[in-house]
Amino acid sequence: MQGVTGLLVDLFVIFLAAKLAGELFERINQPAVIGELLAGIVIGPAALGLIGTPDAGLIAVFHGDIVAAQEAVNVVYHLMAELGVIVLLFFVGLETRVADVVRVGTRAMAVAVLGVIVPFVLGFGLVGLALGHPHIEASFVGAALVATSVGITARVLRDLGVIGSIESRIILAAAVIDDILAMVILAVVTGVATTGSISMASIIAIGVQAVLFTLFVALVGAGVVRRFGLGLGRLRMDNAPFAVSLLAMLGLASLSAQIGLAAIIGAFLAGMVFAEAREHFELEHQALPVYQFLTPYFFVVTGSQVDWRLFLDGGLMGLALMVTALALAGKIAGCGAAMTGMGRRSMAIVGVGMAPRGEVGLIVAGLGLSLRAIPADLFSVVVIMSILTTLVAPPLLRILYAAQPEAAVEPGAEEPQAGLLPDL
Amino acid sequence: MQGVTGLLVDLFVIFLAAKLAGELFERINQPAVIGELLAGIVIGPAALGLIGTPDAGLIAVFHGDIVAAQEAVNVVYHLMAELGVIVLLFFVGLETRVADVVRVGTRAMAVAVLGVIVPFVLGFGLVGLALGHPHIEASFVGAALVATSVGITARVLRDLGVIGSIESRIILAAAVIDDILAMVILAVVTGVATTGSISMASIIAIGVQAVLFTLFVALVGAGVVRRFGLGLGRLRMDNAPFAVSLLAMLGLASLSAQIGLAAIIGAFLAGMVFAEAREHFELEHQALPVYQFLTPYFFVVTGSQVDWRLFLDGGLMGLALMVTALALAGKIAGCGAAMTGMGRRSMAIVGVGMAPRGEVGLIVAGLGLSLRAIPADLFSVVVIMSILTTLVAPPLLRILYAAQPEAAVEPGAEEPQAGLLPDL
């Protein structure tokens, strides 16, 4: 169809770059998600420029208006990235039963809450108070430091063969809770960035709205799916349960975007609601191929927004290293403190295990950039922080677990959250 | 992200309309694909106007230029429809082993070839010679009459419980061959429409190019997958076989679009090549959810391009009914003639079974419209023809099979091509 051939080629090049880089990073024992980000930096407009510019066919659609054609390319890229991250959060939601989160011990709750508060305060304090950036910028950086990447952490713990250990169980439960807390914080900072207001009253209003939306959808939705979910099999449409779960994903994503929350919050909640019925209808197995097709677009497009020349900027790299140090220190101090009484090694393992930020930090930073709430240099700082925290955790965990006596590991235990968790 | 919230809502509305209409049509024992098309007509800009217009956020991205924002919406719709139909043809390709096509008896080949030639000649003759339309328009109408919808036919035969009958086997094999022939014809008419030339030399050149591309990719690709396919499991990336098959889908679709063939030809060939490894890696099971997510966008967007007011135009409806009659007569005469010697009932069953045009006719018409090779009224004629041929076949087949003695059916026989074929 006219105008879309060049975009189709771009979609191929992005997918190819993602898969090549992912394969390379898997082979050097690093998370594929880092490879996908770096691939985006390399093929993006600031470096090789293999993607992101309109071709002649598309420019013809816009009657020769190159600026408009470029905007159209940006819109398509944003939409594909948005679909990718919506599917990603939907998938993570499918891994997250409401009941599992409610049932989880106070220990995991404490790890999650302290692991959210300490990094946020440290990030906000450094960028906003010590360096004097506007508070909205500092809020986005703080929010980007909040959420542990469940995917990356679970993958590392599974690769180490310690997924059944007590620390692993706490880490995975706490990572789920801090994802939810991150959604609330993200809703607040997004609302503040969108409305432009930063009064305490509006922060509280948005926070309350986000919490109410989350609680309402999670509890009512989960109840509805528990009560009527098995009836989905009686619908005549092909594979109705999966179709309805996708409908919920798109519908709640649209709804939360419309009311000023991030679209991914709705997608995550849709997944969490359908987690009630996931085993009966094999929803995770069905969501996985969609995830594998669309999610690379988020990471590569995010990477393509980073200008590699910023890495040559000493001041910026200094800031990135400071933020990374705070990101690590914040989780180790906060989560470690919540583990008081369980021994130093366990404190260290949980703190380090909660450190990788991965996709959620990138989501927060990408949202901040697209809302023009943070400038390009702070966006790049967050991307560098995400990459470094993710690179640091696996070897540290390997060392910490290698030093641990075998008795503390429960090898026969069931994997708590990592059933189908894909490679991130 | 800025500007895409309205598009996200559109994607939700399209998916919702597709699923509601599909459910409704399944309940009245009609193919869901018809429901999706009609849903597109109803929610499209010419009727309710629920989709297809830019929202304020998107217009702001284009600095208030509503025309450019509208073009951007059109580009996004075309891209989503294109992705949907690429995934559809990839999936149909996965159902089509090269060896099955090569091995199939001369009977199925004769049914396919006569079932292609007779409708094309009738369609071209009516529109081009009798009604005096330009030859390029007549070619697109003829090409839209060529291909049987494997999906719809297989679904109907399975619902009737006669998938093991000898007629069913011939129908399914012939439908696969005529898909391939349709691809070649489509390549020729697309090439002619794109280059603007209609000399016999260029038609032959494009035909040869299409046949060579098809044969080269199908035979060499199938050989490569047979030889090295099982080695894909050794790659480190997550679920490498599926990822590589998606890469082939996007890559061959882009390549065939770049060299002037339709993108779907490459997607179909990619599927056919990976059909060699589909069972080992469960590629169909994995492609199915992606298909279910993206394919409705093709049918709803196609429907949304039909202006329902054309149905009130007596002359146009008369033409549509004439083309539909030729579409039915062409397949019944052509395919029936190829069944000479197997009895009248079998001739009728194969002729009627090959009649539903469904998605391929729509693909041809949509391509013709977007290339501006056919006007909007002929596009609507083809859409009406696709709908009517698909509506007529199931009840006729039911009657023909009800009259048939049980002995002619082989109930224990394996389903030849209909393994995972989804509801169309």
C-alpha cells in the first residue's frame, strides 16, 4: 500500500538489529535487553541512521512535505513502541496474581516499600536539590530509579539455579509490589507533567486517583474474571479468552491514557486481572509470541532516541555514574534494611537482586522525554543507569550465591513467578 | 507518548468492533470474516465515523495541519492493515508445505488452473470488454476473482464434518495451488499498475520475475530450512526458531515490496518455507496469537474503505451482482470441468467449495485501490463479491453433502491442510 513500504523495511531492520544484538549479548552472558537498547543507539538517526527517516514514497503521500513525513514516521515509531511496551506490561501482569501480591509476607512488602522510597528520595535529592534541576525533572529521574525489572531479575536467578531460595522468593514478590508502586508514582509524575501543576494537592489527587483506579480495576476486574472467566470458553468467536484479554489490554490501556495515567498502567492491570484465568486458558503461552514480535520495537526505538555522542560528554557521564551509584546504593540500603535480622548475606543478595532497573526505568524515561518533562541529556542518563544496574547485578549475585552454604537453598521448591518469564 | 493516545483508542475500537461482529456472525452460523468487514463499513468514516480521524493530540504534533494529521492516520491504518495481512499470509504459508503442493495429483492441479483461468477471463471480459473499463481495472477485478479462500473453505468443510472426503482433499490442495497462482497474477497486475506499462513484453517480464522469485525463494528457502532449520534451536536468543521465522516474514515481505511485487507474496513464501520446520518448533501455534491480534486490522480497515451509500446505487449493485454471478459460475464451470469423470455431485461440490473468495479477493482489491489502479466503486464491487461468494458457499455445500451417501466420506482420514486453520 502506498507510502508504507519504507516503514515496513524499517520494521524489518529494527527486528533484525534487535535479534542480532540479543543473540550476541546472550552469547557473552548478558541480558538480551541491553543488546536491543544498544542496537537502537547504533542504527538510530544519531549514528548509522538506518531507521527513522521517511522514504520517497512516504514523502509523496505528504505531497513533498518532508517535515510532515518525518513527523508521521515519528508517530508510527511511537505507536509501535507503545504497542510493544503495552504488550510487555500486559505479559508481566499475567505473571502477577492479585492474590499472590495480597498474600505475600510483610517482609516482601517492607523490601518493596523501602526499596521504592530510598531510591526515589536519593534520585530526587541529587538531581533536584543538589544539582538544582526543576522538580518535575527530578521527579522523573526519581521515578525511573524505583522499579526493579522483574524480568531481568527472575532470569538471572533462574540462570543461577537459585530460584527456590528464600531470598529469591522475597525478591520476586517484592519486585511485583514495587512494579505496582512504580505505576502509582509514574501516574503521579505523569499527571503532574501533563497538567503542569506541582501543588501538593494535585499530587495527592493524582496519587489517590491512580491508587483508586488500580485498586478498582485490580479487585473488581479480578473478581469478574474469577466469577465469569471460565464462561469465556462458551463464546463462539475463535479462541475467545485470549481475544477478550487482548480487548481488556487495549481497552484499559486506552482508558488509563485517556484519564491521564500512562497507558502501560492499564495494560499491566489487564494482565493482572486475567492472571486469574491464565492457566485455564494458557493465556501466557498465547501472549508470549505477541510479546516476542512487538516488544523489541520498544527497546530499539528507545535506544534510537539516545545520541551516542553524549557518552563522550564527561559531565554527563559523571552524572550518569552518580545516578547509577545512587540507584545501586538506594536499593541495597533500602531493601537491605528491610531484611534486617536475616543475616548480612541475605541482606546483600536481596539488595543486589532488586538493583536491575531494565525496562521500567526506560519506560519512565521515555515517557518523560515524550512529555517533554525531561531533557534529552537526563533521558540518556537514565538509559545509562538502566544499562549499568542491569550489567552489574548478575556477576555480583553469582559471587554472593557462590559464597552461600547449599543448605539455605531449597532446590525442589516451585518457581514462584518465573513460569514463562521470557528473556529480557 | 504524545499524539498516539487517539490512535491507541482507534486500535481498541477496531479490535472491539471486529470481535463483537465476529461473535455475532458466528452465532448466526456465518464466517466471522464477513462480520469484521461489515464492522469496518459501520464504524468507518463514511458511516458512524468512530475511527479514522485524527484527535487534537495528533493534530498538535502536526502543528495544527489537519490535512497532514489525516494523512498520518491513513498511513498508520495502512501499516496496521498491511501487518495484519502479512501475518495472515504468513500463517496460510505455514499451512502449505512445498512438498504437499508438488506431490498433489494432477486432478487438484487441473482444478486449480481451470479455476483460475475461467474466472479471470470472465471477470476481465465483463469489466474490460463488455463494460469498456480500462484494461488495468479489468485486470484487478479478474485477479480478485481468482483465489479461493483456503481459510473459509477449510472452516466450512470442517464444520460439516466432511474434511476427510475425497472432494475436500482436492478442494484444499487446489486452493493452495490457486493461492500461489493468484500471487503470480497479483504480481503481474501490480507490476503493470506500478510501472504504468501494459505491453505484453512487460507482462511477461513481470510474470517471469514473479515465478522466478516464487520458485527461487520456495525451493531454495525450503531446502535451507530443511538442511539447517533444526539448528535454529541452538541459537541463544529466546525462542530462536519463531524469531527467525518472523524475521523471514518481515524480510521477504519488505524485499518483495521493494522489487515491485506485493509484500504479502514474500510473507506467504516465508510461511511456506518455514512450513518445513513448523511441527518441530510449533511455529503455527506461536503464529496463531499474533495472527489473532493483528489480522482483524486488515479486515476492519478494508471494510472502513467501503462507503455504504454505494449499496443504494442501483447500477453499482447490478454490477456487483453480475460480478458475483461470474465469480460463482467461473469456479463452478472451471473447477467442475476439471472434475470430469468423477460424477456430477463431486463436480458441483468442488465447484461450490472453491467459490468463497474471502481475504485474497479483498487483498487484491485493497492493493488496487491503494495503487489507484481501480476506482472506489470497483473496489466496493469486489468487496460485495467477496462477501456474497462467502455467504453462498456454506449452505450450498451443506445441501450437496447432505444428499451424498456416507460411503464416499472417509471419516478416519487425516485432515490434510486444516490442522490449526483459524476462523476467518
